[in-house]
Amino acid sequence: MYSAVDRLLKYVKFNTKSDETTGTTPSTEGQLVLGRELKSELEELGLEDVSMDENGYIMATLPKNIDKEVKTIGFISHMDTSPDMTGENVNPKIVKNYDGNDIVLNEKENIILSPKDFPEIKNYIGRDIITTDGTTLLGADDKAGVSEIMAAVEYLVKHPEIPHGTIKIGFTPDEEIGEGADHFDVKKFGADFAYTVDGGPIGELECENFNAAAAKIFVKGRNVHPGTAKNKMINSMHIASEFIDMLPCNERPEYTEGHEGFNHLISIKGEVEETELYFIIRDFNREKFEERKKLMLSSAEFLNKKYGEGIVTLELRDQYYNMKEKIEPVKYIVDIAYKAMEELEITPIVMPIRGGTDGARLSFMGLPTPNIFTGGHNYHGKYEFIPTFTMDKAVDVILKIIELNSK
């Protein structure tokens, strides 16, 4: 049998970084390459109805081996990694028996994973930890989830004496760019409910997430030679700065936590003639979420009145909504995961996702899908790490959920 750790070390070698600029699904070819590998592995394990469609979505079925009727459970993870940092030539390092001191990720570049900056790493003294080499992300988000699901399925296949209902497996592309559920066929998947295995540290159990929107702001300017610019030049960058300053500075991500929402400036590209801003808007409360969008609209309207109609153009697009309203009516699926962790002596950490998963949108598509931990930390960057024992525990939780459901 291949452990979840073995699989992670293999899967991170596939460059599956997603890219929202391509306009294709999946957004990058590397996701199809990993998808074909996963499809082959699922077939080798003997699962039924194994498929990968033209958009890169993988589905498979492990048929039930009990006579009584129980709910059909799905487990879902995404294959892509974040566009925030390169996922090419990932070279994971294994720190054996971590001693609590600094970990030198890259001696040449002096890149250090230090408990001074990331104190939570001291929770894993005496454990083996997988890190990056300081030049890429690791990709545990969410190849750890993929690995843990695959390891759990293999365990059930190799141990047919373990009773279970029908299990559905799903691997999706492009979650990191908010498109993971775009072409997910809920009816074909055929589960009564599911869990995304896409959380962070051990014990995380999440059934609440941000309402989310994206905003693009285009500002037109007028470029004139600065020597003769008086009353003629319109500097789009200054107007863009005005727009930024009209949003509350204390509602930026770096000043928020818990259930607090934010407006996050992702990128700014500008010259005198034209400037483009890209924001993401996040809030758990639906009313506050709508107020944030209204503030952006009114700010653009004000600047158009001040500088001339059409100077500022705003494009708003909702991305996903808080799954809480869809999970609460079937809260027993959260209770099953909670009990599974307790029986394994893992302290459940029920918390809101300060982000989103495929499960958020899938819940609104008719498939209630809370989220459970993978065991990783510091996703999307070179300081990403995952203790090996937390991956094993994630596999145990998946198997325990299946056991409890079969009872």
C-alpha cells in the first residue's frame, strides 16, 4: 500500500498551477496530466465508473459491501495549486524528528522557516515535517487532500472486510481561481452529501465560509506632456489611488480575523493613460457583503461625477456564497465528522473558512459539502509545510466517517 505521504511526494512533482487568464477548463495542461495519472491509479485499484471528462473532472465509485441502505458519501479535493507562486520543479524536503529550531529551506537564498515567524511549527517537535526547498510552494493545497482520499480508498480496497456504503470520489480542476465547481456534474456524482478534504491544520472542521465577489476597476486617464499638462492631464493612477482610499483601510485582510470581512487589493497595473485595479470582496454576513459591493459602486459613481462620466468603470462578479445556510438543515453530516475526530482523539476545531472551497458552491448546487483538514500550514507560498502524522490522521478521519455512516 502507498501511504498518503508517498502519494503527496509523487503528486507535487506535477506542475498543476492554475491560471485565470487562459479562459479554458482546466486552465492549464498540467492538471490534465495529473488527472490522467489519478484516473489510471483509480482504475488499477478496481474502482467502478472511473472517468475524466473533457474539462478534467475525475469521478469514481467504490461500491458498497453491505446489504442495508446507507447514505452515499463523497470525498472531493482539487488538483490545481495556487497561481500565487510557482509549482514547477517542486522539490519537497523531509525534516526528520523536528527539534524545534529554525529549518533552513534554502541555504543559498537564506530562506528560513523559523518558529519566530511561524510559532505553530513548535506543535510538531519530534514529528517528521515535509517542507519546500524555498523556491516553490509545496502544493499540499490540495494535493495532500488528493493523497489522503486516495490512501483511504486503497485501504478500503485492500481490506474488504471493513463494511461501508457506496463511496464517491471526485477530483476537480481550478479551485484556486474560483472555478472548481463550474462544470461539476452533481447528478452524475450521485452522492447524498460530501466532504472536501481541503482544510488546514489537524482538527479543522468547517461548514461556514465567506460570501465572495471579484471586482475589476478600470480608470481612464489623459496623457499630456508634463511640461504643458496644466488643466489637461488626467492621471489615472491618482484617481485609482483615490478609489482605494475611499475604502476603509481597517477592513483590509491584514487587519481582520474571525468573522470579520475585508476588501483585498490583489493587483494594480497602471500608467497615466490607464490603470486597472483588481479586488476580492469577502464577508460572512450576506447583508454586509452586499454593502461592500454597494460601497465600491458608489465610489466609482462619485469619481465619475468628479472627473467625468466613463472615467471609472467597475465590473463586479459574485464568486460563491456562505455554505452555512445549506449545511444547517443537514447538520448531521457535520456531527458525523465531529464524532469521527473525537473517537480518534483529535480535538475538532469548528471554525469559519476565511476563504472558500469547492464545497461552498457545491452546497448551493444541491450537494451539501463541509470541509475537513488535510494537516497543512502556510499554503500558497515557500513557507508551506505539512507534518506527516497529520496526513495519516486525515486518512483515519475519512475512514472513521465512512465507518460511522455505515452504522
